[in-house]
Amino acid sequence: MGKNIKKGTMPKKEQITKEQAEKKKASFNPYLLPLMFVLGVLPLIVHLKIYDTHLEDFDFFETIQYADVFLYYKQLFFITACSIMLLLIIAQAGLHHRKIKGLKLFIPLGGYALLALLSAIFSEYSQFSFSGIFEHFESVWALLGYALVAYYGFLFVSTAKDLDWLLSALTVGTVIMLLIGLSQAFSHDIFRSDFGRGLILPYKYLHDENLQLNFGFPEDSVYLTLFNPNYVGSYVCLLAPVFLMFAFAKKKIWLVILNIVIFVGLLLCILGSGSRAGFIGIAFSLLLLVIIFNKKLIKFLPEAIIVIVLLIGVVYTYNNLSNGQLVARAKLALDIELKNPTLKSIETNDNDITINYNDRKISIGHTVNGSTGSYIIFTVDEYGTTIPYTAVKIESADGYHFTTEDERFKNISFDFEILKNIATFSIKIDDKVWHFLYLEDMNHKYSYFYYNNKKKAVKIRNAEYVESLDKYGRALSNRLFIWSYTIPLLKDNIILGTGPDTFILNFPNDDYVAMYNGGYERELLTKPHNMYLQIGVQTGVLSLICFLAFYFWYFISSIKLYMKADKAHYYPSMIGIGILCGTFGYMIVGMINDSMIVVAPLFWTLIGIGIAINSMIKRDSAFAVIETLEPDNSDKEAEAPVETPVTKEVQAVK
């Protein structure tokens, strides 16, 4: 195999690489600045943006202008930071003539990014895919930025000193976030104060007393800067393991205490937000931590006991102080009461309005008596049998009130009136009144329309759904209902999805009966509350497979590496384990939370740093193996090193 490698010597190429690594340890790496911005500054950005929604043409939407505080500028600054990263990568390759390195791991990530871009280009609603949409602002540029920031982290993070700088930025940003959470938990929300108003409002609105900021949360609810308390769970389960491992990795007592305090503060934020998802994510991440350390956990037994006591103490104390709210919320989330609504569907047809009530159908309509010009009201069941109704004249209007004694439909009554020469039905089904108009459509054909709460005449959509899930739709805070109507959308979005940021336009928000039965009569569902369904629908099932392949490749390779790595003494290993456990917890919470611009950039940045740490561990292991090879004065080849994750790397050097 060539010349022997003696103890303490290395081939010239490897020696240069190590010297460069040692030199980097002593100086600040300016390429870290964009990553530090994403970790420490981006989550804190809050500023008012009043924008046109461009959704007024959709039947389920009414507002033309909308105000955003937490999303628009986060997307803008994240895309700007990613643009700088791209320029720096190009500069490395072009100006400095350095070869851009890569791993096979990034192939599925590239596939995900490509499919996201194609999905945006070919989307029916590409305008929103490229700009971002109401209450989300996660455009295709943000998705491409996620892939880029992961690769950039791998490319430019190479030393323990780099990790120190990045974690310092993350620490500062997280401490500020915890102070915000503390103000919210004690009903002194900084954003509801004059100081917070100054942070949020542009100067031209600052002294406008008519402009009121309404966040829609109780004053003691913790939402940080994350748009909704739900995303506090995603944020905390992602970062808590990182700070826990950061505490274990540090030798200075004040740093240990600081990171333990941050860890506890993050747990308190979950409790204050009411997000059960965050605790689920932390539970799984701590379980993974135990699996990785296995028997070696005994080395950290005192720290482990402290963490367990803190977890139990924080949960127990909060539950007592909140009069059992924590347990009550958990029980509510697990409510599996069967949903069996009496109203199954409504069809707005050309000739009648057909109502499915308790699996029995009734059709209601009218005709005009040609000779007299009077209106004839008819009601028939699914067999065409006339249902007898009693009609009572409405004194204040040109119409009648109809009721029936038929047991099948006794909870259905209706009014028929002529309003401005338009025939109208107001049908009361149980306790809900539905309004219908008989109008001429765009094809100059008369038909029945539902008059919705946005004051628009529309056709009711009866969307496909998964009945087995819809039955238990109230479980997991109504998420099963949302999933039951989202899953059928996947079959039409295998290769390319509907386009980034287009979920609201494809989910059946216009299935008014389903929305009523699901408890969303006056709300819009803008996201599926499941990151995987979100990806599958918006950028396609194939892109979802690419995303999962990328993450599990990182996950499995990391597990193999950390099972063998020296966890107790190697600082990057401890941080790498924290990132692995945090991202794993985030992926678990992704089953009941969405990808959002408020947290997702942190996830992808930490993934990139985690991959960089894995490369650092392999590189430093290679140096160690080469330096400890026994000297051999004969012409025989040096004995092959023990098989390790870096054996191939060592053999290449030899």
C-alpha cells in the first residue's frame, strides 16, 4: 500500500488540512454571520405589515387588506440572509477557486428543493407560491432557503470554535425570547405595552390611537414571537435538548447553570402556551437521548437526576398553580368522543336543495305557476314521496313559514320569501339557519345557491373525506377532522403538489356543512396541522419522500456515529447529540404541527450544523487514528487500523 505511516506523522495533504483546522480554532469565521443571524435574530423579528391578501375572489374569503406582525418580515429577512449565503458559496467557488464539497446525503434534499420549485412554477396559484399567503408566508423562496441553509451550515462550520460562536448567538436570542415569554406568562405582555407597540408599529402608525393591536390570545398566554402558542411547542422541543447537552458539555459552573436555567425556562414556556405537542416532542427526544447514551448515561447520573427532578417539579407546580389546567387540557386533547352529526350534507342543485339528514334525504324547491305567476313549494324524500308541510303566512314579509309533523324531518323547517324579486329559502336544521337564493348563474341558467357568511352566493362543495378519521374528528383538538379532509388531496398531488403556500386554496373550506360539523363555521383552515400532510399536498408526495429520506439519512448516520463516539469528553459530540434529539423531537411534533417560518429556519439551520458536526467527528477521528499508528522500521505495510466509521478515509490517506 506504499510507505509506512509513522507515529506522529501524516501525509502532506492531511497535515495541511489539520493545520488549517487548527488555525481556524483561533479566529472568528466571518462566514458564520448569516447563520448567527438566523439562530439569534430572525426568531425575534416582529413588525407590522399591512398587505393586500389578493383572496377576495375566493368565495370563502372577504377581507382585502390584512395586518401581520410575526410572519411577513421573518420571511423577508430569512430570504435575504439566504441570498447572502448563496453569494458567499458562489464566491468560495468562483473567486477563491475552492471546490465545493458535498455528501450523498444532500441528494434527496436537492430533490426536495427541485420539486418544490417545479411545484411553484406549475401551480394554479403560482402567485401565492412565489410571494407567500395570508397567515403563512412560507413561499417557495423560503423552502429553497431551508435547503440552502442546511447545506451552508455543513459547508462553513468546521471547528469547535465555530460551534461556540453559533451557540452564543442562539443563547442570546433564546434568553431574550424567554424574557418575552416571562412577561406574557405574568400578564404583562411586552407587546401590549407602549414599548412593545414601538417595536411593532412603523413610525407613521406609532401615534395613531385608533390603531389597536389585538393578538387574539388571553393575556397570560405565552406565544413568544411565534404567531400562535402552538408553535411554542415546536420551538421548545427543538431547542431544549440542545441547551441540555450544552450544559453537560461545559466545565464552567456559570455556563452549566445558565444553560440549565434556559432549559427550565423553555419548559415553562410550553406550560404557559398550553401546547401539549411540545411535551410530546421533549419526551421522545429525551427517550432518544437515553438510547444514545445507553450504559454510558451513568457518567451523567447526577445531571440526569437533576433533569428528571426539574421536569417533574415544573409540571407538578404549574398544574397546581393553574388549578389542574394542564391535566384538563391533556384529557381534552385525547377526547375520543364519536362524532355523529345529524346533518350529513347539502346539495345546491339546479332544481332543488337536497338535504341529507340522519341518512334520509329531503329535497326542497319551488316552481312558478305559469298561469297565475304564483309560487308552488315542493318537498319530497329520496323516494319521490311528497312530505306534507303546514304553511303559515309571514306577516312582515312576502312569504310563508313551513313546518312538518313527519318524524324523519320534524327538526327541519323553512321560510320562503321573495326579496327584491329573488326567491329565497331560509332553512332551519336543528338550531342552525341556512340561507339559499335562486339566481341566474354565469351560463344564464337558474340554480340554487347558498348565501354564505361572507355575503356571497356560492355552490356548496361536498368534499371527499376519510370516514374512519372523521368519526373521531374532535380528538387531538379537532386535528383528526382536518386530516380526514386533507388525506384525500394527496392522491392528486403525487408528483407535483398544489404549490407552496396554497393549502388554504385547496382544502375544502367551501364544504360548509363539513366546516359547520367540524366546529369551523366562522373560521378558515389555512394549514393541516401536520407538517407531512402539508408537504405532501403543497409540493407533492414525491417531495415528502425526498424530505423524509434526507432527514432519516442524517438521523441513522448520526445514531451510528454517536453510539461509537466519545460522548463524555468530546464537546462537538455533545452538541451534535443535542441537535439530533432536538430535531427528532421537532419531527415528532411535526405530526400535529405545521412547518412555519417562525420556527422552521431554526430546524434547518441546526440540521446543517448537525451534519457539519458529524463531519468534524469523522475528520478528528481520522487524525487520531493516523497519529496513533505504531511506527514500523521495516518495508512492510503498516497494520490496518481497527474498523471505524472513518476507515475508508484513513485508507485513502495511506
